[in-house]
Amino acid sequence: MKLAFLGAARQVTGSCYHLEAGGLKLLVECGLYQERPFLDRNWNDFPIPPEDIDICLLTHVHLDHSGLLPRLVDSGFSGTILTTAPTADLLSIALMDSAEIQEEDAAYKRKRHQKEGRTGPHPEIPLYTTESVQATMPLVEEVGYEKDVALNGRVTARFRDAGHILGSAMIEIKVRENGRDRRFVFSGDIGQWGMPFVEDPSIFEGADYVVMESTYGDRDHEDPKDVASLLADVIRETAAAGGNVIIPTFAIERAQDLMFHLSRLAWEKAIPPVPVFLDSPMAREVTRAFERHLDVLDDEAKALFREGRNPFAFPGLKIVQTPDESKAINELDGPAVIMAGSGMVTGGRVKHHLLRNIARPESTVLFVGYQARGTPGRQIIEKSPEIRLLGKTIPVKARIAKINGFSAHADRTALGRWLDGFAAPPRRLFVTHGDDEVIRNFAERVRKERGWTVEAPEYKEIWDLD
């Protein structure tokens, strides 16, 4: 048995693992790199021939876990992609949006580079196209939670709720090889306990090998109970100053969590009656997907819908439908809350709203999610005095705020809580999906506090497992 770490090794994005076991070549995740130092990896040939891969197992839809699937298919993969029903529903939305953005960005760069008389790496070619996505989706097969799926006569997989986003899963793979039984657990992204909409993360009693994320392994979030009050404070203060609150928003889960809290604040009149805009075509489609999969939501969310307090239809909320409606937002005189993608300011409509607001001291840019290294969002949150948006360099004068409690990732304490579920230590714990220093520190902490054998693999590192 061999396990190769082809992404998210000493970094946060590009999650991808290759497991060769039980006569199968499996890919777990096929994620897009979103951190500037690693963007060129998206264009590289895959480390293993795509045509040799039998099955790809996908934990959830976030692009850092799924965003290279169309490129994998373009490169020769024709196997099966297994994932949960909600993830399959969301996947077509996310990948099509990604392809459209890449096509638009390539066209925009081509026009701008021609005007400026310069070229850059991959300036005019999209990483993949909408046609690539159309070729990918027929390969997707849905699986239910908590059901053993036979991949062949010696390998089974079970998807268990990760509590991260709608449809997210942890994947347990059981292998029979050379007369031995081995159990692998791939955590995907581990959610927090008590979050809106989703069930709590699944707990495992045992495994031989565990691949675990560690995005927030070095810190704890604010108490989730304080999230609504912190959000209300930002809105009240910004509205009093006459500015807008711009929230770079991840379309999947984060936008819906924001609406969950904003709906309660609006109904309780805890914030001024300012318009709240959801300006993201993708978030709009994802929200509809939530309503199609009420069966997998937690009891609290189901109760809201039963009681007629739909968190996606509260007083003041305006879900933007057209580009003209998006442009009209910037013509408003009064304060507003504007949620727009992308969450790391790497593309999408949020750039246009920031262009109008980031130089205004009365406005606030509020971050509610992780900002990867090298992204515009990371530059803003690290107090860069200026930022380049849509070909223009703009001074950053707006108030910059962050609320970590919105994160769909487990924090340091919750990661420990997840590890507490194991009745005995695994043969090896592999720590991935975190900044280099965070991974190394978290791995060392687990070694010292638990006495476990913990590894922090490098990119393309391959382990022979017995």
C-alpha cells in the first residue's frame, strides 16, 4: 500500500492524496491551488497519469478540494467520482462558476495585456472551460452517508458527515491486502460543533492511518455565541458612519451562515434597517441547493423552515439577479451590507464593490473566512497600505475587520476534540492542509500531548504502508 501527498502538504489549498491499495489506484480530493506561491501547480502535469486512476473520492465541494477535477478529466481521467448527493448537486454549480470566472479572467487579461504590451504566465488561456465541466459531471456518482460502498472485492468506502458544509464528508476506507485489514480515515475539512445548518462532525473510534486537516491548528475562534453580536456591532458602527459593509463571501456555506445570523438580527431589530445584498450568482444557486436538501440539515435549521422563518428570506435581504442590479448597488446613497464573492478577493463581483469602498474611511471590509497566502484578501487583512484591483492601485483606508467565529473549520480545541474520539492512537497520523508553521506546530503538540506517531509530509512525499 502506498499513500502519496499530492497537495495540501505544508500549505492550505490544493488538497489531493493518492492511495494505491487493494488493487486500486484511488484519488482522494482533486483540489485547486489558491495560494499565490503555488498557483503554477494548477498548470503542471499531474504527478500520476490521470488515465491510471480508478476512482476519485471527494469529501466536499470547496474548490481547494474539487477545483481541478475538470483539468483531471481533460488530462485523461475517465473513472468514477464518488461523493454525497448534496456535494454532487453543488459540484456542478461550483465548477461551472470556476470555469466561467477563469474564461472571463483570461479574456480580461488578454485585453489588458495587449493594451499594456506585456505578457505573463498563462495570461490568456483558462485552466479549463465550461465544456470541461460538462465532460466531468457525468462521471459523478452519489453515495449516501453511513453506507459501505464496495469499490472492488477488497476495498470499501464509507462517507460520514464532516459537519463542515452542506454535503461535506469524512471518508473511511477499509482495505484487505496480503491477509491484513487496514483502515484509513481522510478527515477532509473538519467542521465545528454547534454550527448553523450542518450536523456536528463525525467521530471515529479507530483507524490505522489518519490524514487530518489542521487549518486552524494554532488558534481558537471566538465563541460562536458571540458571532452575531460582533456582526451587529460592525453593521451598526459602519451604518452610523454612513459607509457600507463589504463582506468578501464564500458562496458555499459562508453566505448561508451569514444569512442565518443576519436574519435573526433583522427579525430582532438588532441592526438598523439597511439593505442587505447577496451579490453572487453562485451563492444564489447554492442557496437554492440548500432548500433542495433540507433532509441533511440539522434540527435547528429544519425548525426554522417549519416555523416560516426562512433564513434566506428576511426583511431587507435582496438577492441580486442580474449584472445591472449589481452595478446599481454602487449608486445607492445610504449604508448597506454587501456580500459578494469571491471570499479571498481573487475574482468575482466583490472586486468591483471594493473598488468603490476600500478607499472610504467610513466603510468596512469584513472578512469572515480564511485568507490564503498571496491572495488579495490576505494582503488587505495584513494591513497593506494599498491594493491592486482590476488593474488599478487603490489606497486602503476603509476599516478592516475579521470575525473568525464564522469559520466552518474546527479550531485548535475542536481538532483536539475530534482526536479524542479515537480509543487508541493510529499507526500514523498525517497532518496536512495548513500553513507550514501551523502544521509543524500542531504535529509537535499532538506528539507531546498524546504520544502519537505524527508526520507532516512534504509535497509529493510517498509512504509505503504495511
